[in-house]
Amino acid sequence: MPEAVEVCLSCSNFLEFLKTLAWCRQGEDTLIAVHKCTPEIVEALRVHEVKVFPGGISVKVNKSWLSHLDEKDRQGEAVPCLVVWKPTVVEVWYRRHKSEDFPYDIWQDPAAAAYERERAILPSDHFGQDYIQCHADTLGRVKPCPSAIHLD
């Protein structure tokens, strides 16, 4: 049971972090932000399931990768990530290979769209009762995403 409390506390802090990102809206209920793997993101990766795509294979993020992300952030060269905030889940996407151009290259180059990437899932029930209201408030104040930004 202590692990579930840790996840909820971590998600509560993460919800506050989400409010600070520069969002755009895609469709009726999806928010998209391009950000860097900052300590808040790294912590989310540490405590949630990650899947590798294509294929959707579940993996445990190894400590050396988490340390690498922390080190890159400290050096001012944080690995880029894509944060997708939906009514039922927050997804954090990143890529280990050729990460510096992610996610912009996947929207412009079909070859880059095929590169292996990883996705962490943070279910809405991990965030507590403020999740739905925070999502709705943010959705109501952001502009639509540029047409070049699209999720497949």
C-alpha cells in the first residue's frame, strides 16, 4: 500500500506541474505540450509503467536511463518529450535514439515516425479529484494546435 500512496503524492505534484506547461488543444479534449524531461517528468517515469513503440512492449525504466535524464537536465540539455493530457490519462512520450529532434521530426518525416519511442501512462485516478477540473480549465483557455502537430 505505501507504493500506491507514493504514486498519488507524485501525481498530485505532477498535476501542479502540468498547469505550468504551454499547451495547445487537439480535437475536443486532448491537450498537447512539447517539453523537456525535467525532474518532474523523470519522477513520473520512475513510478509508472512505460511501453516501447512500435509494439507496445511493457518495460521497467532502468535506473541508468533515469540518471542519464537527470544528468542531461542538469547540463541544460534535457531530452525533449511530448506530453499528451486527455480526460482519462496523461501520456509522456520520449525517444532515446535521436532524441534531440523529437517530437517535431515525427510530424515532418515518415522515417522518424518509425523510430522506437517510449510512452509512460499516468491514469487520471492517480491524480485525485482535481484532475477533471484542471484538465477542463486548461482545455478552456488554450488555442488549437498548429496543423503540423498531430497525433496518430
